[in-house]
Amino acid sequence: MKKKRVGIQLPKQARNQTVEERYSLELEALAPIAEIIDVPADTPAEFAAGVQDMDAIITSWGLQIDQQVISNLKKCVVIGVGSVGVDMVDIAAATRAGIVVTNVPDIFIEEVADHAMGLLLDLARRTPTMVRMAKTGDWYQARPLLSKIPRLYGQTLGLFAFGNVAHCMARRAKAFGLNVIAYDPYVSELEITGAGVEPVSFEELLNRSDYLSIHSPHNDETEHAFDQAAFAQMKNSAVIINTARGPMIDETALIAALQAGEIAGAGLDVLEQEPPELDNPLFSMENVVVTPHVASATTRMRPETRRRVGREVALVLRGRWPMSCVNPTVLPKVTLERWQPYPMNRGPNR
């Protein structure tokens, strides 16, 4: 049987390696049915030309898989995204073209929740200020400053969206004695209350949160969800945390709100522009912690992400429905078999 062809953009820094060396983890699932084809491309136009005859595409942080690329595809049945966010793919265009889009929504959720909780604790305990005071000899001035800050126990954490990471964040927050509320119009109240979290409206989320953590996908609906009007509704003592996607916060409005004292601080692993300009005002604010989009990064993250995206693409190329489909409305346009994993105590007949 002729093998399928899976196209991946070839980064410049990896062009001295063989395909087997570069994609050994993806090939664990793909090797029996497909070969990976390097597509040297530095622009969407070059990539579109290089993948037009591919049966599948794998992407993560490379070029945008936009309408130009998708309209050029002749045979592609699946686009595998090696991340939770899929904003590098034009989902609507893929759906119109009958192409399944998969992602890896559950590989590094614990890591992202850890990072979000770490940002919360840094801001709760004024870590940047404490580090500066320790270094500048203001040793005995630090305790009086922290003595004016309420303890974390009993404060309220608000979650914007209640997906996988938010579930994990809620569990961590409860261990610290925080009350947890969540806004998510796409999750039932039973699921939210079943996790011991109070479902609220967006307005309540803004009004009641002492710490507000963003865990939503980035799309047209969530673009600049946190703008000047939103910050005006938040407590002056509130802190906002974002480990999802930068464009969900209007950064200009955030900077203005921080400078005016409308909110008390921000913990940001993502920004609207990445990498940011070095003169970004957020870097000079002691009540802001910025990390370089690293919330998911651990020794496990990249290898398991690559294995998972290989498995997802392999499932579709075998004619089966993937474990994670970003655009399930494409189902009527494709002929894929629903599958069930074998029970743990029964293996397949060989």
C-alpha cells in the first residue's frame, strides 16, 4: 500500500538533520502508514506550494495555515496542531474544505495550571518587590509592607472559561483556601458546580474576583474580552493572570488600568506581541510579572506533544475519528469511523 504524505514546514535551524532524526517521535505512530515530507518554506505562499499534494499537515508554531494555504490543498484530510491553541489555523476555511483539525488539549494542562498558580502566588506575596528589597538592603522594610496585605485564604479566584486547565487551577486554588468562581457559557452549571466551583456571569466574574485567571481559547468572541470597560468593573485590588493567549487582553487598556490603579497587578505568560518590544511599559512595573510564553514547558511537554500529534494524524489517515477534533462540524463532510479504545483488561486479537 502506498504510504500517505504528511507535510511539515522545515525550520532553517533543522535543515542539517534527516527526516528520521527530526521526526522520530511523530513517526512512532505514522511510520506504518505515512512518510513525513519536509517543506522548506519561509512564507505562506511557499508553504502553500509545497503542501498542495499532501494528505496531511502538522504544524505548531510555524507559518499560519490560512485561507491561501488551505485553498491550495488538493488531498489533505487532516491538519494536526501540536499545541492547545489553534489560532495559527483558519478553522473556518478548513471546515469549509472538509479538513479535520486536531490539537493536543490534554498533554500539558497540569504544567500550565502550575504556572498560573505560580504567577498568582508571586503577585499575592509581592515577590518582585520582595526580591528587590532583599537585594537593595531594605530588609526590615519588607515585613511592614506585606503586613498590609490580606492573606490569600478566603479570597476569590475567578476563572474565565472552565476547560481542562481551569479545572486543574480550581483544584490548586482550593488547596490554598481560595473561593473559586467561573464564567463559561459553553459549560453546564452542573459540571462547574460538580467541581465545587460557583458558576457566575461575566459581570459577576469581574466584580467579585480578587484574582482573575484566563483559560479560554482565543477566537473572535474572546478577542480583547478584557478591555477598558472590563478593567473598570474590576476591584482596584484585583490581579489578572493570563496563561492562555495574549490578544484576549487589550494590552493598551491593561497598561492604562495598571498605571491608573484601576487594578492592582498582572501575571502574564502571553502578550499581544511576542516577543514584545523591550521598552514595553509592563516590564518596568513592579506589580507585573511577565514570563516568555513558557507555562507548558517541562521535559515531558515537547516529546509527548509530538507523539500525540502523530497519533491524531495517524488516526484520521487510517479513516478514524481523532481523539481531539477542533472542528466537529466537519463530520458530515468526511467519512471517518468512530472508534472505541480497547478495555484495559482486553487487548486486540493479533
